[in-house]
Amino acid sequence: MSIPTTTRGVFTISNKEHKLFNDAPVPELPEDLLLVKVAAIAINPVDWKFPSYGVATPDAGVGCDFSGTVIKVGSKVTGFNVGDNVFSVNSAYQLPNKNLLGTAFSEYVFAEPNLSFKANLKAASASSDAVVPAGPVNTFEAAAAVPLAALTAGLALSHHFANKIVYNADGTITTTVPDAANKYIVIWGGATSVGQYGIQIAKAAGFKVITTASPSNFDYLKSVLGADEVFDYRDASTGDKIKAIVSGGKLVHVFDPVSLPESWKSAYQLIPEDAGDIKIVSTLPTEEYDVGSVKANVKSEQEFVFMPSHNRFDLETAQPESDGQRQYVNASQFIKAINARIAQGKFLSNPFKIYEKQGVEYAEEAILSFKDANVSAYKYVVKL
């Protein structure tokens, strides 16, 4: 396949606006990256939040999640070949000059090998008016729904848990926590994209999982993903019910992928005083949220999954020297484990719905549709 010199893609034109460019440059491939022809992209809340909040970098890429086929391999890359099907997350909204490592919503992108999943993929045959249920990661569309949400869950449950959950290259997910089968991880927001992957990961590591959702998602979270207990997040008594279950030293970690004031306060308050030292992890800044009485045994942290690609270093020759580099190491380990689990049929993609129009030119329209739609428990995916 010939290597293009330009690509159609969506890039920012200010810190609040973006548009389609028909002739964005495709520069010479860096020696440590992959060049990917994109087959599908997935929409995430960040795709409307960053521009809406005015925090996007001008002339940067738009979109995080993509899947596609490798068409060129950098000279220093090992483990990947032309023709491989990959899916990855790029650092959207931050890297200027139409950097192809900083976008997903483009017909051609650069991908970071250590942050790229790999599987055998085909095109999905689903129509645009039906939600495809959780299932094997065997289509480009299902794969596009994985990277950002799965990595966020993976890092929140390991990197921010003092690496007490370990991702092994053979696909096993283990823990150093004694008696994990009788210990609980609480995920406030189990039907979110991140929450669904979090349930799978925590259960694979051997923990009991308590989560919250709307009642319509209870059966799915329990029977398909394996959550042990699911409570209605709208029920004012839910926090007390969870607290009663996890008291007595049975709570080990709390994750709030919703990370809004109400969810954060509820998740924080359910932590018992007898829980020992606990970390509660958010996906949004929560410093200004009022949680009521501050608990001395609780430390709050934020998982921001864009960070690994800003902390790239040579895994073969160097040791991590910063928290960001340690996160990068954890992310690369997570991806190897999930690749193995996908091949073993032990990891499910989130439910997804294919956008009714096909092509990168409809990415912006899909972002607005996602923002306005009452999306629950599934991802929007656009075929290119």
C-alpha cells in the first residue's frame, strides 16, 4: 500500500473549536511509531468537554480512540508488522501542529506501540439502529470502544492501588492483597464505559465488586460482567448499604469514574473509618468538591489516561524516574495482559452503537449527537 502524504482529519482551530481538514500533512514516520489506516473511531465525553471548557490546544488533534490496520512500521519498532490490526488511544487536544500522535479522528494516524492493543479484527455487520451487546473484541468497531476507557480503568485499579493488582503477559490478572476473594472494590458508576471495564478487571483479579447504576443495568452488570452487588445510585440509602457490607476491613479500593460532585461525595462518604488507608480515584479534578467530613485514612487521586503518552521512554534500556513514567510502564503491562485475554476470549468490549453516517467528516456531528443523546451503557462508534 502506498503511503499517503496528506490525510483528512479533525483538528482544533482554537481552544474551543475544531473543524475538518482535507489536507493535513502526513510527515515521515518517526522510527519508534506505527502508521495506521483508521477503520473506526469511538466518541468519548472528553471529545465535547475539552472544547466546551476551552482547554483544548489550538492546532491539535481531536479524538482519542481508534482502530485500524498498520501500513508502516518505524525502524526501531518490534512486535508489530504491516497488516496488523491495532487499536489505541492518542493524546488528543494537547499536541499542536496537527501531530498525528495527538489525534484519532483522522484517516491516518501515528500510534505508540507500547500503548497499542493488537487482535484479529474484521468489520462489524451491525446496523446503525441497534446497540451491539458486550462481546468478543473481534471487530474494528468493538475494538475502537476499548482503549481509553479500558486503560483508564486499568490504571485506576493498579497504578493508583500501589500496583496491588498486577497485569501479566499470559493474560492473568493477579493481586498481592491477602484474602482478596473476601475483599471489596467499590466502583461508583458501573454502567459507565470505564466502570464496565473496571468490573471486569477487578473480578479477574479475584476481588468482590460492588457497583452502582440505574436499575435497568443491574442484570447486565451482574450476569454478564460479574459484579457481586449493584445498587441504585439515585437511592439515598445506597451509601449506607454499601458501607455496612464493606465495614470490618473488607474495603480495599474505591473508584468513581463518574467523578461529578454528587457521585464523588457519595463514594467518599461510604468509606468506613475502620477501612485502613484507602485511595479513592476519580477521572476528573475533584479538589473543589465538598465531601463533608474529611477522613484521615482516605487519599484521593485522579487518573488521567492521556498521561502515559507524555511520559514515553525506552522500556528496554531505562528505569522509570517519575510517576508518569511508572504509569507508562503500568499501561504497557496492562495492554499485554488484555491482548492475551482477548485472544483467550476472556475480555469483553463494551456495548456500542454505530453512528448512522460513515466517514471522518461526520466525527464532529457524532460528537454533538453523543453529547445530546441519552446514552447509557454503550459507546458511539463511527466507521471510516
